[in-house]
Amino acid sequence: MTESYLSPLARLQHWADTRPEQVFLRQPTDAGWQQLTFKEVWLRASRLANYLSSLPPRSPVAIYSLNCADWFITDIAILMAGHISVPIYPTAGESTIEYILEHSEVKLAFVGKLFDWEKKSHCFANIETLSIFNEKHGVKPVGDAISDLPPIQSIYQPKPNDLATIVYTSGTTGEPKGVMLSYRAIGSALSTVEQVFHIDHHDRFFSYLPLAHVAERMAVEMASIYFGATVSFVQSLDHFAENLRTVKPTIFFAVPRIWLKLKQGIERKLGGRRVVALLLKTPLLGSWLKRTLKKLLGLSDTRLALSAAASLPQDTLDWFDNLGIEICEAYGLSETAGFSHINLPGKRRSGSVGQPFPNAECMIAKNSEVLLKNASLMEGYYKQPELSAQAIQDGWFRTGDLGKEDAEGYLYITGRVKELFKTSKGKYISPVPIEDKLISSLDVEHLCVMGANLPQPVAVAVILSQWNSSFKKQFEANAKQVLQKVNNTLEKHERIRQLYLVNEDWNTDNGLLTPTLKMRRQPIEERYSVLIEKYQSNRKVIIWSEV
């Protein structure tokens, strides 16, 4: 990628000039697919940029919406006008929204397709707000604002170190932090991705994970802008499977929870895990079933399947491998523009997040913390210079992740520095590796290992199925076998003493998950502390509790 294409604006203009009629964005509707070419997207964004040019220079502008074509157009317009985009998770709680709007000093907000706008609209009461979907009561539609405006005459020409966006972390501990990413950081990451993946205008992306997350923003939005690929969006959760089958993406990115859901969905339809395993092993039938399942999932044309944000259970990797879908686990953080390590097709190493991308460096500190250095590092945390200085020292970013490297540079994440807990026996335990082993064999929605100040760790898991006696008996028999098998692989002080099963969901509304669906450990531990204390002296291994 040449120097002239460091800016996403320059890259998009390149496609609008050289491939004006190529379809860039595909938005599903009840009437079918609305398709927008590169030229149409450029013109729509430049008209909106004209409206934004009335704001003070370099103003923070928020986007609060589910993924859609207008999300891309709005983000591009903000950059065209020389402003700084501030995405907000569509699942963010009211306190998080209010914090981000105040902390980032947003001047204007765009709101779009959402689950619960009526509940959260009061958060935007003191900020000029425009609707990018004509569905919001009391909010002026974008179309009305720009109906008489021509395209912006002077498109912002960013310098490499100019701030492009503030990406707020999901806030697993404390308030979200505003990660400042420059045009340099974005351009550097995409330049390296081009060397490794060779993405071009023939590729098809499927966008459904929150664009407020750096991974979707970089791996789908910015990648499609830089490489001229087509992006299709999901209409709704109810249409997810249908949309995915229609799109047949060549590049598909998912977090472990999505991969696990896809696997479990197939297994439930075909009679369970053991039945599917048996069918896949059957000669002739197995080969036919593998091809059929890939088509059913919509992944028959996928040449690059990616997973990130957390580790993927080994049996899930093996299951998709058996279908001929080679999932490549990657590693990166908001602070590195989502860029750091990757397992490449044909070069994967089990249990690792891969080797560093070209021009990326990794070092393991004395306390086993993973340190990263590359040209995509953030400028710092917005309005938090002391925290920024702690995070980046001598050019190295302190990730807060614990890890180890093998001789060939493959990185293995073993936990989080802040997630380590000490039992009453004085033993330190990292919960993540234990959780990975358990959740890969138990059909549960969520699972959290805890044990601070307990003599032995325990696990709490969520089951939302019907809790009749037959189900309980069957699940408990399997769970006891799984616990015994997993415990046999652990050190004595790490072994799980009890498994607590609860039937309430963990989500963003009750504060037990972040907007990126990561567990908030402290609230989870607080929520079930009374339950665990009540049954600590009980000799039962499996505890069923209707919360």
C-alpha cells in the first residue's frame, strides 16, 4: 500500500474514482437488498460532511446504532469533515452512554437502528441528535438536514498523527477508557493486513458484530474501505442465519461465543453432540453432511475464518476443522487498533493466538505480562495522561494480559493480571484456562470460575433450558464426568469443588456482561456470593439454583 493511501478517505476516493459502479454496501430490508455503490456512498457521505462542516474544527461526533450501511456513511462523513468519530455500543447501559457523551465532549450524535431507543433517548437530551434511520420519534432525520446541501467542497486532508477516532473500551473493570487512534495507527494496521491476507474487491464481508468494537471497525469497515470489498449487513437477530446463507462471505469474523452458538445450533437440530459426531464419522454420509452443513451455515465460500476477543475452546476448533472450516485465532486490543498476532491458515498452533504480524513486536515481562510494540499503538487514553503513561512505557504497551511465547514466537494467553485470585490457602489461580476447558464440554450459556478467599475454586454457569427432572438428571451425569476429567488435568489447588447452575441470563442490562459480551467478574461474584456461601459446606458437587 503506497503512502498516498494511508488515509481511509484517500482509499475510499480511489474506489469511488476507479470502481464507481461496484457495489460497496448491501443493506437488507423487508423488500430485499438495498445496494449502494462506491460512488453513491462517497456522494452521500460528502453531503453529510457538508452539514458537519458547521461544527467547530475537530469536534467529537458520536454514532449510536446497530450495524447498517448508514453507520459506515456517517463514520466516513465525520472523517471527511475533519472531525473525530466516537462510536457507542448499541447495547451500552444508560450510565455508560452518559459517561461517554460527557467525557468525550461530543458536539453532535447520530442515532440509528436500535433495540431500546425510547428507554435511552433521555441520555441525548442535551446534545444535538440526528437520526440515520427514519424511525426515531422526536429526532430530526439526516435526510431533512442535508436535503438541500451539495457535497462538501474541501475534504479534510489528515496528517498521519491526527486523531481519527476515540474508541471506548468495554469497561470490564471501572469506567470505559477512551482509546485515541490516529490515522497512522489505522493505516499501518491495514497496510500490514494487505501483505498477509491479500484482500481485494472480490471479497465479501458480513457485518453484525458491534462496529463500536475495534475488531469489527478494523477487520470489516476499514478493511473493506482499504481493499474495495463488499459489505453486507444483518437485518436483525431473527434474520441472522438467513442473511448469512444469502451473503456467503469469503471472509467471516466472529467471537468465540458466536462460533460456539453456530456449533450448538447445528447439534441441537440434528439430535445432540454425540449424534452429530457419529454422523460426521460415517463414510459417504459424513462427507455429504459436511458439505451440507457448510452451506447451511453460509460458510461454503469462506476462505478466511477469524476469531478473536477471547480464546476459542479446542473442541470447537476441532469441530469446525472437521467441516473444513479452518478458524484462525487472532489477538489485538483497542489500544493496538486491534492489531498484533494471528494464526495464519496452514500455520496454526493449537491453544495460541498466533505469531506477531510483520512489523509487530511482542515481549513477555518478568511478571508474565504481555507487552506489545507496533506502529498501530494508540496515542493514549483521552484526557487521562497519567493512565496513558502507565500503559505505554519505553514504547511498549502493557496489555494487562498474562502470556507465554514458544520458540517460534507463538503467543499463548494464560489469563489477565487483574483476574488472578487467591484462595484461602494462599494459592493464586488464573480462571480463564479452567473456564475454557469447562465451557467446551458443558452445554451452558456462560461460565465463570471464582474462588477468592475460598478453600477451593467453584464455577457458576448459566442454563436457560427447561429445568425438568429428566433434563437435570442427564445434564448432571454429564457434568460430573466433565468435572472429573477437567480436574484431572489441573493442579490440586485449581480443581473445581462445586458447579453452581443458575437460570438467569447474564447480559448488559443486568451489568454482568460488557457491551462486547465479556464477563464482568466482580459483579458476577457479588451476585452469587450469598449462594456460594450458603452451599459451601454442602457435599453436593452440582448445585441447582433458580435465582
